Amino acid sequence: MTNAEPTTRTTAPVRPFTAAIPPEVLEDLHHRLERTRFAAAAPGDGWDHGTPTSYLRDMVERWKAFDWRAVEARINAVPNFLTEIEHQTIHFVHVRSPHEDATPLLLLHTYPGSFAEFLDLIGPLTDPERHGGDAEDAFHVVVPSMPGFAFSTPVVEQGWTMDRVASVYDTLMRRLGYDSYGAHGSDAGAMVSRELAVLDPEGFLGAHVLQLFSFPSGDPAELERFGPQDYAALEFAGWFQSVAGYHQMNATRPQTIAAALADSPVGQLAYHELFENFGNGTSLVTPDQVLAQVSLYWLTNTAATAVRYHYAEQHPARDTTVSHGRIGVAVFADDFRTIRPLAERDNAFIDHWSEFDRGGHFAALEVPDLLVGDLRTFFGPTGRPTGERG
């Protein structure tokens, strides 16, 4: 892993950045946690009604003792930078491999996650020989914060949709001097990665995603190719709809929920329930990992700009564009499972498909070893394109 500044192809400035939350902001957080007023627990106090009060009581006690400065030190242990693209400040981590011919790779984060999801992947990806890999597995890694998340603030314009973010990331990679690169993402990061495959810019090596969000159109003929796994995936999607109230709120009244999230750290913690409940109780994310993500949202006061993406994507709603770029899919056991026949309807060049018996929606946090291995397979010499573009 190197700490050299990125070389830039354009005259647009790229400047170093150091994460440094002011002490008074941390003090305010602790004061608010001490004064928490908890909601009355629902009968049984389980996850059926949303985040349980007993869970929050336990996590608040953990949060009071949580060492944010240790997280900050981990962030600052890798090179962080800021630049401006389309009048928007873009924060990103950029770590070049010791191997000059390494594959450039974008790592694109989830909602409600952040760039910090990938801190533990940087070493294995950039310096594989120290982590069970070979020199040919090496990547130059770029980890941006989506506009409105973490340190990619303030947001100066409306209309930040996933396709616009994809275009900005392509500009970023060219600015850093990369003629060719790939992308990986889950959740929001998977959507941006797919938009890069739709864009399919010159030199694009492919999008490796944990999900392709393709759903039935209503045409009965689409079900003719379904097997048992596809029906199981559809059933899981139905379950997720039953607990996805946050999506409806973000997509219709983002500023209403943002007011609550910006004023209550425990409200922010409760709203991050996806880290615990996405796989219906199967999550492998640890309490400290949850608190690191929630703390970053709270300390940067970015809940409002993060939740607006759901609104922007639906106002106006956009028709699905068929992707002709190269895509690889990694399906983890306790995640949303991509429905392959529908994914192939919407994506003409799915060149890789893998399935894992453990891990979920936040695989970078839960099973980083499995994810690193699949990235090496998809982007490595043995994973070069084998299919035909549609």
C-alpha cells in the first residue's frame, strides 16, 4: 500500500484531505446520548415493528464508550483526497498498488453505508501477496463518497441520480490518470456500477455487483424461465418490501425524515436498522461496524443529503435501460438474490455469476475474504470476458 498522491491528467486540483471531527461535535454527541428518551417498547420488543427499544438501549451504551478517534485514525491511515467535479466536492480514498500494472478499481458503497465499508479491503486488494494472493491479483483502489455522503459535501445542486454519479466517477478515474478501470458495488453502489456498465465508457473492464435490481414487468411469459431459486428470490424480495418503509419515506418525504435524523443520534441509529435486519436476522455486521457507520453520518450531518437519492431516482421515475456493458454478479446467501432470468432481460452481457453460502447485503463488512476472492476472479487474468456483448 502506498501513500503517494494520485497523478492527475487534468488541471483540476486534487488536494489531500484529513478527517478531523471537531471535539465540540463529539462532546455534543455524548451529551445527546446521555439525554436519550427511548420510545415505549412494542409488545415482545422484537424486530417485527422495527428497531427494538432493547436493542437501542444496548447500542447507546456501546456508543457512549465508542472510540471515534480510532475510526478516524483508520480513515487517515490511507490517502484521502478532495476534488471538484460538476461544481460538487468529491471525497475519495486513493491507494495505488506497489505493482504499477495493477487493475484500477472503483469500490462503491451502500446506503446506509459509506466509503468506510471498504477500509479492510484496501490492503488485500492493493498488496495481494501479503494477503494470500498473487501479484497479478493487484488493484489500484479508488473509494469515493457519493455526493451528499460523508465528506462529499455540501451538496450544491439537485438531481443527483445514480447515472449522474456514474458519469462523475468516470470523470474522476480519468482525472486520476486511468484509461481503463472496473467497478464494484452493493446496494446504491451496485446501482451506480450498473450505470457505469450502461455508460460503458472506453476502457471499462466491467461492473461487479452484489445485486441487479430487476423485477417482473407483469408479462406472464417472464415466469416461464423461473426455477425454484428464482421463486425463492422473488419471495425474499416480497419479504423485503414488507420491511422497507424507509424506502417509501426517503422517496416521498426525504426532508421530513431528515429533520428527525439530523436532531437525534438515536433516531439515526434506529434508521440504520438495515445493518441488522436486512437478512431477517442473519446479519454478520458487528456492533462496532454499525456504530462506525452511524457515527460518520451523525458527525458529518449528512442524513438529509443521503436520503434524497431515493427521491431523485423517482422524480421523475426513469425507465430501465438495457445494459450492454460487462457485468459480474456475486450472490450472497442472506442478501437480496438477483433473479437471473429478469437480470438477463435487463443486462445483455452478464459474464460472471457466483453464489456463496454465507454473507449478506454488506459483504464487504461481513465476509471480506469471500468478496476479495470474487473480485480477483472477475477482474483477474482468468476472469477476462468470455461471453458476447448483447
